Amino acid sequence: MESLEARILKDGYVLGENILKVDSFLTHQVDLHLMKEIGDVFAKKFRDAGITKVVTIEASGIAPALYTADALGVPMIFAKKSKNITMNEGILTAEVFSFTKQVTNTVSIASKYLSEKDKVLIVDDFLANGQAAKGLVEIVEQAGAKVEAVGIVIEKSFQEGRGLLEEAGIPVFSLARLERFENGKVVFKEADL
Amino acid sequence: MESLEARILKDGYVLGENILKVDSFLTHQVDLHLMKEIGDVFAKKFRDAGITKVVTIEASGIAPALYTADALGVPMIFAKKSKNITMNEGILTAEVFSFTKQVTNTVSIASKYLSEKDKVLIVDDFLANGQAAKGLVEIVEQAGAKVEAVGIVIEKSFQEGRGLLEEAGIPVFSLARLERFENGKVVFKEADL
């Protein structure tokens, strides 16, 4: 997605060895025009795939997932990262380790919102180690639903997430793929969409 | 907002003494049609108020805040609830106690995304004790920006949040106001919008 790559080059900020900050348009302040474009690109790809639900994980995945669900005309579900006293029965869970935050979270979705009739598109802002996406795949499969694909806004192609998902038979479609960082600049691989 | 009240009566679920679960359309699974309507109602109210940013807090506030920002044509910023290694300088913070989750979070927004030129509409899914909204007001005011108003999807009018904000001179506009629960059913007060 060219406009996304251009935006990353313009406003993204490389921090240390392997962190790209995009908090001016995706992960903290959110640019709605860009989110709509992202939603439209994913929706165009999956228009005829019979998707019934878009699933993501709080919090930065919510914006791109919402606009994708919106463009596809289906509900969006965001998995919860922590237990909540209002959510205490009928939940599907997976353990997810966050390398960024250095904590393990029990990620959960209420079982009543997914069934074996569902075809799910998982959408997330970043794919790096693949732990979050893998946890979401586990949860969707626990419900007997089918994961059609994983749609990613920014993939760190030098980390193992994509390989992990593809080994499990899950197709991955990324709008921007970071091959490496070179003198504080991003070098892209060819994106999927 | 009549369609919201109707949806609460249809799909909301009263749990115990003072909890309303709306996870089928707002706080877990998200209904995009309803979010658009919510965004449009807030945007209509604040169309001429010169709003430059919509601010919310992760995670359930993001969907209504996004569609409000979208309808107003301004960026949305979501405050973070936990520290992140990619966010380490230039942050504005406030301490927020969550009665639902029984934890105190240091809520933060990067200072570069708010300035004294900003007129902010704060949007959140629920207003109960008012701790989250009060924390967001503190952060916006630390930046020297002006809080124009707080827009709430569902207000628990039997708790102190609204009074707390109004005492601080912040106008509150709620789309649905819960007066009380009676035999497991919601009784509404007249809403603001």
C-alpha cells in the first residue's frame, strides 16, 4: 500500500534496533483518512471471501479493524487483554507474551460472539513475533470458526511472526513490510496489498 | 439518542447491582452502524465548536471516539493505560483508578499531540465514577489545551462522575443516561442528545 509506505517514511520514527514508532497516525494519534484507506484495501481483497467477523486485539488494532469491518459490512470484535469483572463466563482464552511490554496477557473473547459458522479476518496494527496473532487464531479455532486470513498494517519481516502463521496454514496479507532498518531509515520489502 | 436507548433495552444485560453489559454492540463486539450514528450525533452537536482533536482512553472508548473524530474531520488520540517501551519521553500523565478492574493506571498521552491551540472533545463509552474522564481532562489541561466538553455514550447517572465533571466546569453530553436498574431492567433519565 503505497500511501502507507509514504506515510511511514514521512512520519515514522526508528527507535533503536528494531522499533518503528508510528504513534502520530496509527498507535496513539489516529489518522482517520488513512484508516479508511486501510479498511478499503483489506475489504477489496476479502470482498468475496464470505467474511462474517473481523477480529483484533485491544488497543492499537481497533482502528484499522473497525474500518475494515465497516467496509466489509460485518461486526468487529476486539479481544480483551485483561480480566474484567463484567466478563466472567463463557470466555475463550489464549496466553500471549508481549515482547514490547514484557508481560504475558491472558487474551479473551466471549464465546457467544464466535461460532463454527463464522469466517474470520484477523486484523492487527503490527506483526512482529506473531504472538498476538497466534493467540487470536487459537481463540477463533477454539470456537470452531475458520480463520480466513490475517491482515496486518505493518509487518516486521525480519521477525518470525509471518513464518509462524504461514506454517500454521494461515495466509498473511501485510500492507507494509519492513525488511530492515538502515541508518535509522526503513527499507521495505514488496507488500502483499 | 433513541436508537441507543432501544439497543440498550434490547441487547444490554444488567448484572448485579450496578453493572450494565453492552458487550454485544459497544465494549467487545462493536456494531459499526451504531458507532456511525453516535459519531454523527456528537459531530452535529459540536460542528461549530472549533474542535481540533477528539481524545479518549483505550480500549472501549476508541470506537465511538473514532467515528466522532471522523464525522468532525479531526484526528483522534487514545490515551494509553500502561507504560510502553516505545513511549518514554514527553508524556503527560494522570492517575486513574478503575472500579471495574480494581487497579490504578497511569494514563498517558504524548505531549506533542496536544498544544494550547487545541480545543478538545473527550469521548468515552461509559461515565460512572468519572475517574477516567477526570484523568483525561487533567492531561488535556496540562498541555494548555481547552476541554470543550465530555461526550459520553452511556452515563450511569446514579454515580458521581457527571457531578464531578460539572463541578470542574466541564459540560457533559450523554447519549443515554441510566437513572437506575429496576428488577434487572434499565430505567432511563432524559438524555442530553
